[in-house]
Amino acid sequence: MWDIFTFPFFQRALIGGLLIGGMAPLLGMFLVLRRLSMIGDTISHVSIAGIALGFLINVYPVGVGLVFSLLAAIAIERLRSAYRTYAELSIAIIMSGGVALATFLFTLGQGFNINVTSYFFGSIYSLDMLDLYTILGVSIVVLGVIATHTKEYFLLTFDEDAASVGGLPVRALNLTLTVLTALVISVAIKIVGALLVSALITIPVACSLLVAKSFKRSLILAVVFSEIAVLFGLIGAGTFNLAPGASIVLLLIAMLIGLLMLKKGFRL
């Protein structure tokens, strides 16, 4: 079993997976508590359209997908401002547009459809050094922003009106959070796939909220649960020749079910 650690492709997969496993729940905590869990699915669908365009014009697909994700993030925030009473409408609109654009681009590039569809389910073993550098760069940005603005995002999450009255740049903070989410999703798609990337953002948070009393502990435990799932999911997938993205998500779900069963008798 331990032989898989000697293979360069698995080493790259493990490094990339652990980096994403740390970033996704950090942002996921703020998104879940603000009832924006579905934003991950929305941006991932738009990112797939960008990846399809990347294959079509022969440009680094993850990079094009990242640009599309950033544009989607900005569009979501603009629509949320326009429809304050129906904030979730912005997510539905952008998701519909992303799916439509991706489908349209698929019809233009029949020859690369197989390559694009691999991004739906993840292809973590195909990570190269450019992918790792991209993931590392996004990780540094995310950790830097969250570390320096934790208090601001905490207040924004639980009372946006109070944050606004207190003089915080609410609009800029909201846009930054959405953009960071877009960055993480763009680089995570190759690891767990567009269909599963939202799970890495939300399920570790769901696990942590079951067992932690404070926000800080919830944040830490969400990262811990995510990293455990990534580590053992990849080891299991590599050992038994399973789908790595699916293995990670199914392990997270198993952890959630186990915690739900223990909820009444287990509280940190």
C-alpha cells in the first residue's frame, strides 16, 4: 500500500489535494453560515464552460476556467445587489448561464469532449507542476485574506447590517469572499471534479458544526475533517484503484453520518 507514495503522480495528487482540503472548508464555513452553499455548484458549472473554451482555443484550460469563475463571482455579487430580497436568484441565473454556455461550447468542440468531461469527475492523478503552482498560489492568497480579515468576516457572516453600520466595507468584503471561492473552485475541479467540488466546501463544515461549540473550533475542525478525508480518500483510491474524487466525498459523507449517529453523546 505504501508503495504509492513513491510515485511522482501520487505525490503531486497528495500535495494538491491537501492544499485544496485546507482552503475549501475555510471559505465553506462563511458560505454555509450565510446560506450560500450552492454558490460552489454555480461557479463550478461556469468554470467548466471556461475549461471547454480553453480546450477549444488551445489555452491552459484551468487558467481559462479560473477567469470564467472570477467573472461569474463578480456577476453573482452584482445580481445579489440588484435582487437583495431574492439573493438566491443570482445563483440560479448564473448557474443556468454556465450550463448553457458549457453545452454550447461542447457542440463546437466535439473532439475534446472526452478531455472536458474528465473535469466533471476530477483527474487528480493528472496534476502537473503548473497545476500545483497554481493551487499553491491560490492557497497563499486565501490563507492571507482569511488570516488578516477573520474578525471582519465573522461579523459580516452573523450580522451584515451591524458590519455596515460599523463602517466595514461590506460590498468589498462580499466580493472578495466570492472571488476567493471562485479561485478555490477553479483549482479544485481537477481534483474532485465539478460535480463534487461543492461537497468539499460544505460537508466538512456540516461535520464540524455538529461537534463544535464555538466558531473558531468549527473552523479548525472543518479543516481537520477535510484533510482526513483527502488523505485517506486518496490512499484508498490509489490502493484499490478507485475514483479519487468520489472516494474523498464518500468518506466525508461517511464521517458526517457517523457524527450524526454520535451527536447526542458527543460534544466538544
